Amino acid sequence: MPTDVQVGTILMKQGPLTSEFVGLDSEVYSGGWSLMKLINRSAFDKEMHASGCTFFFLAAEVKATFFGGIGLNRVRNAVKRILRKVELQHFNGLEVTGIATKHFLGIPYTVVTAHSRHAQQGCYLEGIHQRPTS
């Protein structure tokens, strides 16, 4: 059973590039995505850099909203919806940046926010047509 997703969690698409990261522990999460077990994000960035990769952080937020408070299965389903959105852009990483419960007219709802991440060789982000093949 996957570990709980929380703010700061990084998920990576399983593939040849992500298998190169020797020493990084991961756990299968959902649909070809792995949850990276990290001590902190800066350590992960250092590992990526040491392997010759650049780990891009994309500014645009990706969100999923659901009614009710924070629950393990609800957050997991929201993350899966976000992952489907990220896959459409052919990015191979995701970082959860926020999980917040809010109220509107007394009705609670939760917003899960994340940012796309992309690991690749080189210092320039590849175009959408090159990303699926790398």
C-alpha cells in the first residue's frame, strides 16, 4: 500500500531515466508512477545533478479539488487526477506543493496543488514532442 502523500512529496514516472538514479529509494504509487522516498528535496536535487540530469520545476500549478476534509483515499484520488493532467504534457515528475481544506458557505472542500517536474539530460527543457521519447 502506498505511503501517504504530503506536501513536498515527489513522484516520478517509471522509465529508463528514473532507473538511473542509483541510491534513491522509491515505492510504486499508481499507473507507472513511483513515490520517491526522500529525506528532503535538496538531497534529491543533488542526486539528480550528480547523475548529470536537470530537474526542472514548472511554474504553473496543477490542482484537484474534492468536497470534504483531508482523507487518505480522497487525497490519493486527487493526486491520481493531477498525474493524468501531467501525463498529457509528457512531464516525468510531480511535486505536491499544497493540501489545504477550505470552506465555502459552510461546506468543506480540499484543494491539492502540485507542480510539474521534469528530469532530463541537458540544461534546456525539451519541447512537448521530444519529451515522450527521452
